[in-house]
Amino acid sequence: MPDVSRRAPLAAAPALAPLPPEALAKLSLVGEMTLAMSQATTAAEIYPQALAAIARVAETPRASVLLFDPDGVLRFKAWQGISDGYRAAVEGHTPWAPGQPAPDPIHIPDVARDTSLGRYQPIILGEGIRALGFFPLVTGGGTIGKFMVYWDRPHTPAPLEFQLVRNIAAHTSFALDRQRLVDELQAERRLFIGGPTVLFQWARTEGWPVDYVSPNVTAQFGWRPEDLVGRRMPFADLIHPEDLPRVVDEIRSHHAAGQGTFEQEYRIRDAEGQWHWVSDFTVLPPKDGSVAHSIGYLVDITERKAAAAALQGAESRLREAQRLESLGVLAGGIAHDFNNLLMGMLGNAALALNDLPVASPTAETVKDIETAARRAADLTRQLLAYSGKGQFVVQPLDLSALVEESGQLLRTVISKRATMQARLAAGLPAVEGDATQLRQVAMNLLTNASDALGDQPGVIGLETALVHADRVTLTGMLLGDALPEGDYVALSVHDTGSGMDEETLGRIFDPFFTTKFHGRGLGLAAVLGIVRGHRGAIQVESWPGQGTRVRILLPATTRPVAVEAPPRPSGPARVADAGTVLVVDDEEIVRNVTRRTLERAGYTVLLAEHGLQALALLEERHAEVSLVLLDLTMPELGGEETFRRIHAAWPGLPVILSSGFTADQGTARLTSAGLADFIQKPYQPAALLEAARAAIQRAAG
């Protein structure tokens, strides 16, 4: 359609003469329309009022209301007297842009004579329209749409008619804009009261009486607004007594500093008496006293607080686990290297004692050296236990029976003033573990409980049970984060002794930390390592002056409890037949003492410093080698890979693996693949010779 906005606007209406009754009736009609529009609650109620008024004032039943949509296209919102086809043909046409400030109305008195309508002229005439009036709908933000009036005859409105139609358009614009603001306000209110933020307004008088609270207080905290507004429930009465003094001080200090807003966290009570942590964005009144109330926007952060505490706890446990893991790696490495040194000390001491006459005064000195070395070997075993590498005979065990046995052994050393209370469940599932290591756990815990009682009377409790550990239980225990949910056999030892404070409790698993006047302080450190090696979890709770409880979870297994084989009768080590032994070890002191031990027993000994050297020797002399004694940890080529290559090339050649570490699942796999035996350093000459004799005998058939 051509730009009809270029047409000359209608001239201003001349001064009106006294109005005849018909004109007064039309004015009254506009007033009634305005009243009806003011009472409308939706735009759909406004449109019919406007169209009806137009029909009376302009004396035509044909009119429409069009508004700009958010996309800027002008679309029909209400109409009467026009067809769907006409609306589809002309929708979107407008002489004005959205937001255009106060354009003048446009009138086309005779469509048939107005060729400027272009291609729209036949469409308009085809609808039976002979005259048109464009009346802009304008608000403070500019043009929002237009009022269209259609006559079925050529028509030029009288000045009063023209002015009344303009008034109707103006009142319609105002009513639509008011309704838009109301709708937006209600939408914002629905968003607000449907959300988590509760608005409180309280008076700045004693107790902070509530002037207003948003309706969503019911959904968030269970209170009805009428329960709180007025002096029924002052806001201060909702705040936790422990938090109220702090809240008051913070409000006073921020108000004194002239800060209009600040944030604080505290607890409030819900309608059922439960406490919730809230974050309060507080709006304070100005210092001049012109406003007598404060406003708080409260959000329930109870779950956020709990999640943050859980995360902090998990991070703390992770740091502790990483620290202990690092210490465990260090302890294991030290123990491994120390065992190699002890190998030389114990082996050479044993060889020296064999060379010395029984009555030699030097023999006593060598025996003292041997005793000290044995004690050092005990210490390395505890270090290995702490590192989690101390288990060597894994089998299904009855934990209750094992713990009961440990308790019987310790009754002579436990405080005579201690009362033992044991509740050891029968018929528990077995646990996969090493009996010696788990006995050490039970004995260390019972010894600690007895020491905690000192000279005072008290109770030592001992309990086993089957538990189903869920995620919450496991994450609350040390080493439990990585464990799966499921059935565990629990061991619990508690005492009514002196207990420990938080600082002490945080160090109990450190190697060599002790609260005792004597001892090495590896008791609980070793317990932790053994539990780690058994893929378990541990929890220690202590209360100063009340006692301590240690709880251990070990994975339950469906395998039946192993029946312990009767001990093999002991006898002097002997060699069935002489032969050649290839000793492979990267430590010279170990190679030397092992060579001397074997040579004295009648063996021929070949030496290699690592796996590649051993394989090269075997390529040349495998026919004369009866046995390979192979260290597990070596440079160039480690013991495990060296064994696999030896076994692949010479499957009938027996191999004994040795290490400063104890046997683990890896060596168990090698045993099933043909490994003859495992011997832990530091070993005694007799143990070495017995293992060598047995391996050679088995290989010989």
C-alpha cells in the first residue's frame, strides 16, 4: 500500500458549539467505555468495549484493533464487520513504525477515488469498504498499533465524531498499556512467589515485627503469612538463639556504616520447629529515619551448606588419604631397601656363627648383631604393613574366630582393671585376608585400648558384625571413598579410656607418632596399611575423657572359610642333590651372602645383576642350571618379566622369586603360571636352603 502518511492530516477541529442531545449521548458513551476499560482485567475485555464505542460514535459496525507484536509486525487483535480473507490480505500494513511518537490520524473519505492505495484499492473495495480512518494507538513509549474504522459509503467525519474517535483510541491505548504493565507485574510476582526467595519486611522496633511476608513463605518454611504478620510472630523469634546476637551486631554495624545493603547467613525456624540455614540479602533503612522498616530477601541454603560440608569433608579425607598414601610409598620403599641391607647383616651373621666355635667370645657379639638385625627386620615388616604391601597368604578367614584368638593371647598383657566385653557374631561371611596381618590388627587395637585405660578401671569392647555399607557410610570412613557399596564384615574395638582431642586424632596414623612413653608408634600406622592392603576402610572416633572407638570394614566374600593345614614337621635343612643355582639380584651384598650360603651347602653359584644378564647366562648354560633365585625389583628387566621369559624358554627350570616386599596378588598369579616359590627378604640361610632343596626336588619329580 502506498505511504498514506504523506497525505495531509485532517485540519484541527474548530471550536464546538453547544452540544445537541445526540452528541451528549455519545460523550456519555465514551465515559461509560472508559469506566468499563478501567475495570477490565485482561486485554480481551478491553477490545469489545472499544469496538462497541466506535460503532456508536462513528455510526459504523466495522472496525478493528491492530497491535505491533514483538517481531515488529502489525497484527489484528480484535475486529468486527470484516472477513478473514480481508484480514489476511492487509495484515502487516501500517503507515507508522513501532514506537513512532504521536503520529496524526489519516482519513481516506472515498476509496474509489483514491488511486494512491495502489494494489490495496481493489481489495478494500472488494470488502465493501468505501471510506477508511487510521487512528494511532499511542502510549508513553510511542505508537503501539492502530485503530481502523471502515465505512461502507464515502464518508468524512464531523469534527465531534473525529474527536470522539480519537478519544476512544487514546483511552484504548491507555487501558492496553495499563493492562500490559499489570500483566508484567503479575508475571513477575508469579515468578517471585513461585521461586525460592522469600521476602520479609519488618519494622525497626523491638523484636522486628513482620509487616509483610511473601506468600511463598508457606512453601519454603511452612508458615502462613497470617501467622507472622503483625506481632503474632516477630521476625527475631524465628532466628536461632545462637545466631541472633551476631545478626543484631551485623545489622547495627552495617547501618552505622551507612551501608544500604549487605548479606548474612543464619538459621531460622520453620513451622514444624526445624532449623534452616538461610542467606539473607538485607536492605537497611536510611540513617535519616525516613523509612522505619528493613527488608530481607531470604533463600534457604540448608542443602547447599550440607553439600559444602560434605565436599569439604571429602576433600579433607582425600588429602589425608593422599598424604598417607605418600607416606606409605615412602615407607614401603625404605622397607624394601632396608630388607636388602638386613639380608647381608643376617646372612653374614649366620655364616659367621657357623664358623665360630661355640665357646668363642666373639660368638656372643655376633649373636647380638643377629638379634639387633632381627628386631630391625620386625620394624621393616611393620613398615611394609603400613605401606599396604604386607599381606602374603591370602585366604578366606573367619574374622570372629581370629579376633577371639587374639583376645585370648592378649589377656595376660591387657590391664588387669579392664573388663572385656566381647560380642563376636557367629556365622559371618568370610573375609579375604592374611591371618597374621589381621591378628596384628586385632592385637594392636586391643593393646591401644588397654593403654588408653592406664591404671583406671574401664571397659574394652570387642564386636564383629555383618553390615551393609552404603555410600554415606563409606565416604565417612578413611579409605572408604573408593570402595563399592555392599556387604562388609565389621570389627569394632572401643574403650572407656582417656580419649583423644582433635589434634591428636589427626595424627594417629602418622608413622612413629605415639602418645605413649615407650614404643615405636607404628601400631595404628600398621593397622591402616593392613586395612588398605585388604581393600577395607577404617574409622576412628574419640571423645576426650570418654573413650575411643575404632571401626574397620573388610569386604565379605562368599568363599568358605579355609581349613588350616597341619604344620609341616620341622627338621634340619638339607640338600637333596648338589646343583647350579643362578642368583639374580641388583644388590651386591645380597648376591654375595646368598652365594656364600649356597656354596657352603654344596651348590655351584652363577651371579647376574639384572634380568637381561640372567637371560644371557641361561642362553649359554641353561643345561647346567638347576634353579634360579630371582629378585622381584631390578633395573633393566624386572623380576616378573624375567620369570615369564625364563618360563617360556625353559618351562622345566624352577624359579624362586625373592623381594624385600611381601608376596602380593601379582606373585600369586606367577605361582599359578609356574613359579616354584616365594621367599621374603631378609631370609635366614636355613630358610633359603630349604626352599632351594624343595624346589629342585619338585622339578626333578
